[in-house]
Amino acid sequence: MIRLALPKGRNLETALSAFRAAGWSMESLEQGDRRLRIPLPEIDAEALLLKDWDLPLYVEYGIADVGVVGSDVLEEVGGDVLVPARFTEGRSRLSLIGKGELPRAGQQVRLASKFPNIARAVVSTKAWNAEILKLWGSVELGPLLDLSEVALDIVQTGRTLKENHLVELETVREVAPILIVNRAAYQNHRQALNTLLRRMEEAGVVE
């Protein structure tokens, strides 16, 4: 039996669509089951519904064999996992946002983000210095209410920024849902996982 780790958030529908395209029935999940462990007898599997930030850990430690998570989350939290594919749908950008322009060289600023590790890496490439403020909620409120000069956050359509009179100052990462696999599980389920990847590639849902 293969155990899948699926994200509760924005990448769930992308994951379900990709598995369906590969011929894996997701019927049990589509029935609105609220359990955290959901049997998928039609494909001899079980699904775990997890928060994005926890999901890489479950795959790394072998609690789940394979999972779907945002590339932004994996970069932020890390994890010793295989990454055999990126999904073609559900893509977005990790960008610096603010009211007007990027900080000037030598300027000391505050940068708000849910991604403090990535934020530090971004700041290390800039000619300005920043204090990193970690926020869990609406990161856009940081520059909007002058808690910070800039913020680092996910941008999809840009509609939220426009409605709040903010602008996308610079794209620092292209973000995509990715398939991650436990190293030992890949050896144990090599044939099934290779077949899954081949079918996803043939369906055009991963690259």
C-alpha cells in the first residue's frame, strides 16, 4: 500500500487533478471526507491530509511515501526527499511587494514574510539591509500599514495587491506544486511510482 501526503491548501485540487489524469481514482477524497486518514481502496493506497508546512517532514521520515507540496514550502522548511516532477498547473510567484519602489542601496528596512529563511537569502543578494519580520497572517498588511517597507509573499493573479494599492516590485522565485518522494519508499515502490510518473508526463500534468 502506498501512502499519499496531500496538502489541505491551495495545491490540493492541482494534486487531485494530476492523480486523476494518471488514472489514480480519487473518489474517496472527492466525497468530502473530513477524516485525516482516508482509505483509497480503489488504488490500494491511503491519503493523509496535512498542512503544507508539515508535509515534507512526513515524507522525509517515511510516514508517507509520496506527497505534493509547494516548492516555496520545501525551500523554506527543507527536507531530504526526492523531487522527480513539477506540476504544470497551480503555479505562482514569490515576490517582493510594497507601495512603490524597492529600497535604495544602503537603506535599512523591515521585510515581512511567512518565509523568513528565503527572505534572508533574498536580502543577502541586495545592497540594502533588512530586519526580517515573520508573519503568519495577511502579509500584505505589513507594507500596507507601515509595519514593514516591503513584504515577500506568494502572488498569483495580483488582484489582492491591486485592491490594496500595492505593487509587485520584483519576482524572486517561480513557485510550483511539486511531487516529493521518500528515498526508501522509491526503492520499495519503484515500479508503481515510475508508472505514476510516466502517466503524469504523458497526460502533460508534470514536467
